[in-house]
Amino acid sequence: MGAGQPTRQRQAKQLEADIGLLDKSAVVIGELEKITATKDDLPQPRVLVTADDVDRGKPDPEGYLSAACQLAVSPAKCLVFDDAMSGVQASKQAGMRAVLLGDEAHSSKEI
């Protein structure tokens, strides 16, 4: 990795190399456009679930359950990172563990 390569991209590539998580990674997102701006900086997940793929959005667990099913991974073995409380609620309803990121993590009392 070159010294000029952005830190985020270096970290993502190191994570991919060290842990090999991409074979068991998924993105569950309401709008595909929100991820396209960063897709070149990060390794691509094996599964992508958008609002178009499910009947009910977060806080319903359908998106997370769909991702786990496509990955052939038990929901109990999944760890969700989300920047909205509705995503954390959805993951808990799906039987998954969750980490709330961003501004809501600092202000939420529901964690």
C-alpha cells in the first residue's frame, strides 16, 4: 500500500486481507445511491439488500434476515453495524447483535 493511499481504503484492504470477512459480509441499506458514493473506497460485500429487495424496511428485520439467509449464516452469528436506531431494532428482532454508530449512538438511551 502506498503512503498516499487514503487511510480508510488502507484499513478496509487490511481488514479484508487479515480476516477474510468479505465472504460473509452484507450491506442492508434503504437506498442504493447512499452506498455508491463510497463503493470504490471499500471492499465490496458478497450480499447487498436494498429497500427494493424487501417488502418492509427497518425497523422490520426482513432485510437483515434476508442477508443472513443469502450468506447461509445463522442470525445469532451476525453482527450488525448501523447508524440508525431503527437498524439496531431490526437487528435485535432478527436475533442479531448490533453496534449503533454515529450521532444517534451518543444521544440514544435505548442501547
